[in-house]
Amino acid sequence: MDRTGVRAWIDDYERAWRAPGTEPLAALFTADASYLPAPYREPVVGLRDICEMWEAEREGPDEEFQMTSEIVAVDGDVAVARLEVRYGNGEQFRDLWIMTFTGDGRCTAFEEWPYSPPT
């Protein structure tokens, strides 16, 4: 994986979040992928369970948000990115994503480290 591939994957992830349904996730994640939504949480394992989590976590494909990202590092099949997400309801997060990719560009392990401002 290289920076161009990681950039494309992050862009596709954002497009999938904005799209109805979960069909685009099959192009992003392997069938046996693990998705860790936050430190100290249990990972969600398997594409079907990732799809269920995806639908439960978002308001819908028309959810208002802005997302910016910066690729921090790419080393072989592992990449790290820093993201900032601002939702229309005022919520905001800074995230670190750690992604492990297969040779076909799909993610087999995804870790999200979300941080929100103190309340």
C-alpha cells in the first residue's frame, strides 16, 4: 500500500458513510476484517457485523458532517491517518486511524482512536 492507495481508501470510506446502505463496505473491508471502534472496546469482527455497527452508528446517509484527513505514515501494509470530523449537530472528533491492508487494497484490521473536546 502507498499514500495514493490510502488516500483513495479514506475517500471511499467517506463516500460509503454518505451512501445509503452498506454495500460499499465490501470494497473497503475483507470478509473477516476486524474493526476496533475505540481503545478498550471489543473489536467488531466480520463484514456482516461491521455493516450492522455501521448502520447503528450513523444517523443515515444524509447525515451532515465535514471530514478532513492527513496521512501520517505508510509502512508496507499498515497506514496511520489523522482525521477531524465535525457533525452538523455540533459534535466533533479528532481521530487516529490505524489500518492494515491486504494486497487488493481492502482493510483487514481497522483501529479508530476517537477524541472529543472536553465537555
